[in-house]
Amino acid sequence: MTTTTDATRERILGAAEAVFADKGYHDAIVDDIGRATAMSKGGLYFHFPSKEELFFAVLDRMADKLVAKAGKAAESQASPLAAAEAALEAVLTSLSRRRRLARLLVAQGYSMGSPFERKRAAIFDRFADVIRAQLDRAVTTGEIASVDTEVAALVWLGAINEVVVHWLYQGGPSPVERYPAIRRLLAGGLAPER
């Protein structure tokens, strides 16, 4: 059951996502979010005691949605490797469709320093867990070579990160358009030894 407080928090998070995505963390001001929600600064601070906490709540909300999409995509596949690939494609598709989301998750908080890096690492670990679980299953079934699946999952996420950063700042094909090449490079390196 959704409460009034939950609905208010969601409204704030939606407005904050747009403001942070458009202006970045440092250039966004709480008054902008207040105007977008028709709330006072005090009302916003009642729900989120600081701008940093609000920004991190926005990142967590977006990550929850992306992790759920990746997990759902993985569940629809018969083989573990196909499940890992489907999770990867789901994330790339979501990021490609929502450039602002990609900018927030990948780049907007770097100027915050260590707090953003820790939050970003925690979010990426959640995605890595989805991929790693499938790669662990693929090792067990012999679908892929015996590899350190933790490292493999981090490599997959590193590849996603670099493709997204390049797209955001250099243009060119979207991350999902680059998926076939990414898939060949990442999954191809996991082939079982014959």
C-alpha cells in the first residue's frame, strides 16, 4: 500500500532526477527541485536531509529499476550465458533510451569525489551480482570455461561504462547499437576449453 509519504518521496525523486540530470550535482540547487514539486525547501529537507542524500536516493531508485530489468531479462533465458547476455543487453537498452539516466549513473557525480565513487561502486556491484550469478551457473554447467566470475562480471561492467561514457561525450552509436560487438568480445572470451 502506497502512503502519502511514499508518493511524496517518489514525486521528489522524479523531479530531482530531472534536475540532477540536466544540471549535474553541483549546479543543481534544491530550489529547482522545490519549484518542480511545488514544495518548500523545508518540505524537501524533511524527506531528504541533504542534497547529497537526495542525489544518492535518486541513484538508488534508478539502480533498483535497472537491476530489476536486468534480472527479469536474465530469467527469460534458457541458458546461463544467454541469461548474462540478456541482462547486459537490458542495461544497455535502458541506458540508450534514457541518456539522462546514463549521465546520472556514469558521470554526473564525479565532482563529489569519494562519496560518489563509493555509491557508484555499490551500484555497479549490484549489476555485477546479476551477471556473476549467471556466469557462475554457466561455469557449473560447462557452458563457459572455469573463470573468476567476479572479475569477468566487473570486466563486463567496465566495458559497459566505457561504451556509455564514449557515447555520452563523443557521440556515435548508442550503447545498445554497440551490443553485438560487445557481446562477441565479452562472451567470446569465455568459451570452454576443448
